[in-house]
Amino acid sequence: MSMTIDISFEYMVALIILVSMLTQLLFGVGVLLWGTPSLILLGFEFTTALSLLLPISLGISGLQVGQNFQHINKKEIWSFTKLSLPLVVFGLIAVMTLDIKVEWFVFGALGVGGLLRLNTFKTLSDRVVNFKDFMLPLIGIVHGISNLGGALLVIWVSQTNKTKLGLRSTVAACYLVLALFQIVTLMVYNGELTVFVSYFVFGIVVHVILDQFIMGSIRDSVFNVLLTCAIFSMAFLMGLRAASVI
């Protein structure tokens, strides 16, 4: 009986990675944005979820950057590195050091990210996003504490990258830098990093197989609606989890 439960659990984690990969292939974000709250809902500790997902994110983002390097907005990457990364490291260390209820931060990050995607809040979203001295540090601290800065990152990058390829490539480059710094921080703080090799290989193989089929299969307008609905749905579930309802 216990073997059946273990196998089912392994398949559930693989399914989470597969679903997350679909949005990762389209817009360069997904493995962390969906994988983190999903694994927490399954009962994973926050740092264990990071150890499982960060190598996958690093590998896939590296492949996407290598394939579309010419489409990356280099100026945005430099601004992101200066203003976001220090707070990413600070937030991650704070989570590992202090007794922080990560679920509430995950709930808040998803909720704010979803609201800023709505047309109702478009004027506010544009003003916030265009003030990069505020937006980029916010992305950094949110991502460091919750691993969910991607919702805000996509909004920021989309202001200057209007094509799907440009958006995906620039977001992937940001995630490459994020994952690298997060992995180094985990290794320095813990003295080691547990890598889930089977999931890493699975994620890379899925990316290579599906990449050519996914990019042009969904219209941007349809995807944006689905993404916003999914963000709010996940925020609702994380709120229930933080309140110990589920």
C-alpha cells in the first residue's frame, strides 16, 4: 500500500512539472510560478521545493536564452540584476533564518500579480511598472520570500517587449540569473544542495520535445485570460492553505 502511495506522489510531482512547463515554454515563466505553490500544497517545505525546482528552472532558462539570445533586452537584464538580485538573496536568507509564514507571502504575491493583470487596474499597473526603482526591488523581495516574483516580472517585462519571443527570452534571462543566485545562496547557507536528478532530467526532456509545438499553438489573448484565471485560482488555494483550511 505504501509503495502505491509513493508512486502516486511521484506521478503528481511529475504532473505539476509538466503543467508548469507549458507556460514556461510560452513566456519563460512557469516552473517556479506554478511549481512552488503546487508543491507547498502537496506538503513540501519551501526550501525543499526550491531544491527540486531551481535546477529545472536554471536548465530550461539556459536553453531558452541560448536559443533566442538576440531577442533579449540587455538593458532590462542589467537593471534587473542591479535592483532585484540583492533583495532576492536577502529575502531567501530571511525565509531560512526567521519563522516566516511563506504561504501568506505566496498568497499575496499571486493576488497582487493577478490584480495588476486586469484591465480594471491597467492604469495603476502601468504607473507602478514604469517606476522601475520601486518595481524591481519589489520583484526581488517578493521572489526571495515566496519564489513567485514571476507574476510581477512578466508584467514589468511586457511593458517594453511586445512580441511573444522577446517577452519569453527576456523573462527567461531574468529567471536564469535568479535561479543561479538562489542556488548559490542555498548552497552557502546549508552547505549543500539536494538535486532531484530524475525530475531535472524529466523537465529538460519535456522542454526539448514540446518547445517546437507549443510556441505557436495558443493565441496571446487567450493565454493571457487563462493565465490570469490560473493566478487567482492558485492565490485562493494558497489563502486557504495559509489559513489552515486545507
